[in-house]
Amino acid sequence: MPRTRRTRRRQLAKAALAVTAGLSTWLVMTPAAEARWSPATRLSPTGWLGQDWPSVAVDRHGNTLLAWAACQTGQTECVYRVQVRTRSRSGRLGAVKTISPLRSADAAWPEVATDDNGNSAVVWENNSSQVMGRRISASGAVGPLHLLSTSAPAGTPKVVMTPAGTALAVWPEDRNGSWYEVARYLFKNGSVGRAMTLGPVVPDWPGVAVDRFGTAVVAWTEPNGSLVARRIKPGHVSAVKQIMAPVSGIGYGMVVVSEDRGGDATICFLRSNNTGHGEPPHVWVRRWTQKGRLGTVLHISPPAGNVHFYHVVATGFAGNSMVLWSQWTSATQTAVFGRRISSTGSLGPITRLGAGDRPAIAVGDNGAGLAVWQGPSNSLGVSKAYARRFPASGPFGPLQTLSTDGRVVRVASSPLGRFSVIWQQSSYPYAIRGRFGP
């Protein structure tokens, strides 16, 4: 089922990283703080079972689009379908819309992006290992369904949106036994551009971000172990830029990207070493400026740390970034850590945010943001949804419990730093819920 397939895909991604290496306490918030957050709201409809890994995006006016996959109970089989719902900046929730057709069978892990005025794009994969997508206008009109991938298997798509409304979807796909990174535009008028083959790839989530001028950066790991990137805008694809050179026994993977206002990209990745006795993976970052200059390679996680799968990065308009990652603290427990990178490349101290994993992050224009993650599960398998705010400069704020029953927390920010948070309820019936503020 898709809920377990996500975990299986992560295991495959970890294996791919190893192959590449071979080749080269509940805290009660104060009443004032609590009042600034909306109550936890059920987003998915009654009678539907939500899937993990929902998605959320916010436009420049503070309106939110939320997306998830869910299957209807009482049927002969659980067929997951993509559903979306809007929330206006005044707090009004729109109706739930199911946007993937039943004939497409299981739909998995939708990703959303929104332009300045609320025109959006949603992409997902189905159980035929195809990448699908469609547009949703700011008024809520659902555009035509598009098959985006050109071969199968294909999946784990990501999507970003230019300020003016052109969406770029990126995913890896298999063509006759060889994997390639592929990108395709979904235009505001509902049409799609040609499929652009960016280069050979180790199948993994693509790293992609877009700046305020509409130029995207896409980063991935090649089969030879090289970490590379391209810049893309409508009508232009740059030459491949080598971010990290292939080295025997060293592997790069799980790439994530963020950009500042002008297009300087922060490329964050895991690096593993299988030479000698080997070492656990670590989080590293390198900046690729809009003018093409590569910055110093920065070691983000502590040298003695053993990093888990998940890491994220977000960058404000001025170029200051925050990196989050999860790391093993014992044989069975992980915790989430954070570290700031200034626009000049200076590293801040490492901060332990709390026990748990699967961090996500969002920042407003000024670089202030919110870190969210899921806490450890109790004996009944129920986990909590946690959050900590951080200013544009300075330490993280106090721990906040957004939900006592939540997992796979995702977050997006308005320009002024109002946050939309979505998660899957970790207990049956796995409803999709959210909170908004502060």
C-alpha cells in the first residue's frame, strides 16, 4: 500500500546512495502563544483514510492550498486518490476536491506549488509508476489531467512555481534500464511543455528550487558519483554544473535545494564514505551563486554524528539559510537538529530542537521561520507534531506541541511569516489535519 511504499522508497534511496559511494516531554504553551495558533482542524473528509506525506503551499497574499492522498472506507479495496482544499487568509476553508481519477488507481504523495496570486500546480505518482499533474486556478477551477512522465517506472516528483505562474515538475524516470532526471513545465493556460532530459541520475528525490525571477535550480547525483545541477527557465537550460566531483568510495545523495531572492542556490546533501571502515552519512552544503561561482563546501552536521535520512534547507530573501536534519542519538532514537548559515557562509552553532525525525521548514521573506517535525511514537504507535520558531537571526524559540497525534509534518510560510502546517494523524483513521498561525 502507498503508506508503506513511501518507507520502502526511502530504503531504496538509501541503497542508491550506498551504491553511489561504492562507485566513487510535552510542553504546555502559554495561553497567549496558544491563542495565536488556530485549533487543529480536520482537513480530509469523514470516511476517508489519509496517506502520509501531505503537502502545502501559500501564495503571496497568505492563501493556502493543501493536498494529500486518501482512500474511501467501505469499498472493496483501498484506492488512494489525490484531494485538495483551500484556506483563505481570513481562515475560510474551501470544499474538498478529489482531483485524481479513479481509473488512475492508487495515487501517492502529491506535491503542490503556488504562484504569487494563488494559481497552483499539483503533481503525484500513481501505482503504474507514472508522474501525473494538473493545474488549479486561484478561483479553484481544476485544469486538465496530464501524464507528465515519458517512460516507466517514474516517480517521486517535485514541483516549484515561478512568481508569475509557470510550474516546473521534476522527477527521475527509467528508460530501458537507465535512469534520467526529467523536467517539464506546466503553463498557466493549462498546457505542458516538452519533456527535458537533464542527465543520467541515481533514482532519488530531485532537489529543486526557484528564485523570484523565475529561474529554477535542479540538482541530482549522477551514476558516476558526481553531484551536479542545472539552471532552468522557460526556453533555456544551462550546461551541467559539477557541484561535487566523484571520488572513489564517496557517495552523495538526498539532495535538497533552496534559493534566495536573486538566485543564489544553497545545495544541501548527504555525503557517505565507504572506504576503509566506512563512516556514517553527514550533512554538507555548498552554495552555487547566480553568477556561477561555487562556494566553500561546508560540513553542517557534527563529525561524530550519525545522520538519519531526513534533512531540509530554507533560505530567506537576503541569503541566510537554516538547515535541519535528524540524527541518531542512540541505537533506537533520533533527534532533530538545526544550524544557520549566513549569507557569507558563516556557520552558527548546532541546536538540538527535540526528539523525533522527519523535519520540515519554511521561512518568510525576512528569513524568520518555523521548524516542524514528528516526535517519537509511544507504545501505541502514536507520535506528536512539534514546532519551534526562529527569528531571522538569533536562537530558536521554545518547543510547541502542535498535535499530540501527528506524523510527517509539512509546513509553508506566507511572506510575512504566517505558517500553514499539515500532517497525518498517526492513529486510525489517519485523518489529515492542520493548524495555522501564529
